[in-house]
Amino acid sequence: MSIARVVRPCCWLLLLVPFAAASQAPVARVQPVTDDYYGTQVVDPYRWMESGRDPDWLPWLEGQAKHTQAVFASMPGRPALLADVAAKSGEQSSIGHAEQAGGRIFLEVRAAGEQDFRLVVREADGRERVLLDPTTLKGEDGEQVIDRWAASPTGRQVLVALSRRGTEHSTLRVLDAVTGAFLPVAIPHAWFMGWTQGGDAFSYLKFVGEPGAPSYFVGNEPRLHRLDGQGADTILARRGQGGIDAKPEQFLAVLFDPDSRNALAIVRDGRSEIAVYRADAAAAMSGNATWTPVAGFDDIVVDASLDGDQLYLVSKRRASGGQVLRTSAVAPELARAQAIALPGAPVIESILPTQAGLLVRTIDGAASRLWRVDAQGRAVEAALPFDGQVSALQGWARSPEVLVSITGWFTPTTVYRLDLRSGQWQDLALVPPLPFDTRGYEAQRRQVAVRDGTEVPYTLVMKQGATLSADTPVLLEAYGSYGYAALPRFSARLLPFLDRGGVYVLANVRGGGEFGRDWHYAGKAATKANTWRDAIDVAEQLVHDRVGSSKTLTLIGTSAGGVMLGGAINERPDLFAGAIANVGFMNPIRYVSEQNYADIEEWGGPITDAQSFRTMFDLDPYQHIRDGVKYPPTLVVSGLNDPRAATFHSAKYAARLAAAQGGAGTVLLRIDFGAGHGMGSSRSQLDEV
């Protein structure tokens, strides 16, 4: 359920424009299964959808897709809106991830008119060339896309994870940065990769279970691959051996730093917290390391980074916003670690050691801030070129320069080089500027006291000088999970909606990380209802302020935000004109049937007793749909290849929501048979709904 924030602005039109259905949606077969959870009987009418192998599964999905497309085709305003969306997204050249190494800059670029990101290298003299165009690759299983990549410390090679579009079942390949040729390396089903010192080897996490099944992540192994190809890959750490305490379903990754003789083993699951171990890098590379515990999950450490023989950690145990802690990497003692103070005790997002000190990225309301901490622990702010979200920091511990990626509501991702010696910012101009003007839009920050008195902020994004009324179309989005902070991010696809008088609202509901650990925990597991009730209270405030009404207000929840959306319309179906469950997590208690088996701590699981069952059941949207209730028209969006929120979540939810209304309500299920959770989708796939 990791985050894929794909805003689909065409959706609001579906829910506000009358249409005549050109076909009837197929009715799903009802085949109830009753489970006993510690004395509580739970009935599931669509359990058969979970296997993906039932003979009715694909025909039913195809029938739903055909019906949805027929409805779309009957909407008179949709073609013009979709054309505007495609034009805006197509005119823009977009930057993805960027890194510098060995005097080169590597970056993902989707040029104007292109469908997919390509990996490009810019030499020190400014010459650019395409290093990898995934559209030229055809794997045995179909179209290939770049999932993630990492340049070696020397800049001579690039480690690339490729997969069939949408699946994220990555195969690791290595590119020669000079010739663009692949080295003879192909490691399927791998993740969490990182280079060792000198760039002559890399670590990765190997998945050994069945792809798409609950066993996929179970028993994963951290391994080391040497580029010289000598010998089999080394298993770097094993559960229950050498000091490592990790469950089979948890991720166990080993990371090296090019400038450190130490190695870190990181244990993580669905929580934002991690457990951290250290060992000598040489011993780790041999597979015979003794791992020393540094921090457990109870220490609420959310980030760790090596700087030679120093170790920096971010812990939220004693401060909701987090503390930066510094200790020895050779003999770490968390209890004796030096706490580094930042002015105002802000919410800390990430850290990056550099030659000129530690960089600390923080959150201040609706924007990021950046701080440089020197060897004496003094923090000085590095003023950003513009207010927005620092979406990425990249650099090496021995480098005086870093790359900083920044985006804002009306500014696309821009990559700057920050010289830490002079404090100068340089816009690297990696792509052409926007071919259209965004100065005619504005963002207004507001807040509301929700039912328990907590102040919840939200942002209105709209045309400058827009006249707001009860007739204004409003698209309200909230997420509120995993401690993820929802900050400004540019979307060209949103502009046509704003041009038509619409208002986009982003609510910073509890469960997110905008205000630290306490804000996250106030919308997590047993307190999850705060997340959707905050969204309800923001919606009520919008209606009160005549920013839309219950006839024009559409709620959208993406990925883990599906729990927010489902809870909100279950509790207040009368408040919304429409709802969009976008690749949503809609049936939490059935986590045992999907690949993301380990990703469940956020929701109060795993289910091991009556209390953990009740926690997860109470926040399950699918199980709380009520017969005879008139729900708002609902669009449910999913991809058949989704590895994060399995397709059955959306399918079961759509089937149950339609059945509860006896066919009287509007429920559309849109399935993209060539997509997944949004990662790896082409530009056109993201444009269309």
C-alpha cells in the first residue's frame, strides 16, 4: 500500500454530468464465505475474487471495463476535458529521479510528447545522451519500465531495476555509463539495492516467494553481487544468526556507504519505524558478520545514515517531530548519542551527511525547509529558491555539492545544485521550462477545528480570483497514512479542472506526518477513524463556507487513502456528490491473501487475537457497507498488475457497493489491464480515466 499519489482530475466530470448508460454492468456472482475471528462471524460474499484464478474473474472485470468505457463515451464534456489534460501533460517535459556521481549527472526525463521516462546522462562538458530507453526493451512478459536506479559512486555504472509495466517485480541490470551497454547481470525479483565502496559490488534484497502471492516477500534475503562475477552471490545477513532479529515477513536489507568502513542492516515492515544493526563492512561482505543492535522498533527511529565512522539517526521517541542523534558507527550507543537541536523543533523528514555538514530536511506547515548542521552541532538554514516541497536530496558524504529537487503547486520538479561551500544555488535546467503559464493560479491555506477540537489544515488550489459558491465543483483529497506528509506537488493534469472553475482541496488529516509522530499515531490502527472523520469535517467546513456543496463535492482517496474514503462515505454518504477510490486499500482484514503481507502494521495487524481483529475490522470499508443506503456515485479505479493494493480490493468493493444499492446507485469499476499501482504507468495511462 505504499504511496502512489496519482490525481486523476477527469473523474469529477463523471460524477457531475448526467449520462445515459449505454450498457448494463455485469452483476458479480455471490458466493458467501463465513470466517470466525475469535468468536465474531464475518461474511464475505466475494471471496472468490481473491485468487485471480476463478473462471468468472477476468470475464467479469472485462464486462465492468466495457460498461465503464461506455459510460465515459456517453459524457458530452469528457472528450474536451481529456484533450486538455493530454495537451497539458504532453507539452511538459518532466524530471524524475536525479543523481550526480563521478562528474556526471544522471536523470530520468520524460520529454514533451513522450510516454515514458528515459535514463539520461549529462557529461561534465554539458553533452547529454540517452543511456536507457525502456521502450526499446521487450521482455518475455511484455513492456519494460524503469522502477528505480542508482549510479555507482564512480559514475561508471548504473544499477537499474526493470519490470513489466505496473508489476514492480524488478529485475536488476547494470549499465555501462560510457557505452550504454548492459553488463552480464540479470537478477530477477530484487529490490532495496545499493553500491559498495568503489562501485565494484552492490547489495540487494532478493525475494524468493511466488510473485503476486502472500509468500512473495517472506524469507527475503539480503545479498551481495560482485561485478567481476566471481562466485555465487553472498547472503549478507540471516534472521536469527549473527545478532539479527527479524521475522520472515519483514524486509531485511543491508546497506553500505561508499565512504564508510561500516555497514547497516535495516529491518522494516509497514511501519515508518525501522530496526537498525551495524557491522564491519568487510565482515558483512564476506557473509560472516556479527551484527550489533543499534535501535529497535521501540526507539522509533525513522532514518539512519553513515558518515565515515559516525552514524546519524532520526528518532521520534522523545520528540514528536523527531531528533537528530549522532553516535559512533563503530561502537554505537543510542542512550549516549548526541542530540542535535534544530530551531523551533520542526518535523524532520530526512538527513544527508555531506562534506560540509549534515543536511536536514524538515516540514514547516505546507512546505519544506533545509538546514545545514556543522561539526559542532550548529544549525543554519539553507534558504530554498522558492517555497515548496523538497522531494529529494542526493549527494555523497565526501562531496561539497548536493542535488536538491524541489516542486510546488505551480512549479514542476526542478533540480538544483547546492554548493555547500558558498551556499549558492544553481538551477541545472535539465529540461525546458513549462510551455504554459501557471501564474494565474493560487493556493490558499486554511484550517478547521474538527469535532474533538484538533485544528486540521487544508489547502485550496484554484484559479486566481475564482468566484466560489455552492455550485463550485470541488475535488477533495486526503491520505492520512504511514506518517506520509502530503505537501505541494505540481500536476499539469490538474490545471484543466481548475480552468473550468473547479477547486482542488488537499486536507492534511491525521494519520499523515505533517506534524510528526503524534499526528501520525492519532490516525493509525485503533485511532484510524480520526482520518476519515477529519476528512468529513473538512468537507463540512467547505460546504459551510460555500466552497461547493453536497451536490458538487467529490472525495478522492488513493492507495491507503482508500480506507479514508471508504470510512467517510460509509459514515456520511449524504455529504458527497461523488467518490473516487483510486487503487485503494478497501478490505484490510484480507491482507493475508495479497503480496503485501508484511505491510500491515499501520492498520493494527497482523490479526493474532480478538483485539487486533477488532482494530482492523473497524476500519475495513468493504465490511461496513450497509444495505439499502444511497451512496454517492462512485468510481473505483485499479490496475490488474497492482502489487501494492491487490486488484481484489477494488473489485470486491465495487461489487459490494453496487449490490448494497440493489442496482439503483452508480458504481463504475475501471480496470487498466496493463497497469499496476500507478508506478510505471505511461503518460497516457495517467491521463485517462
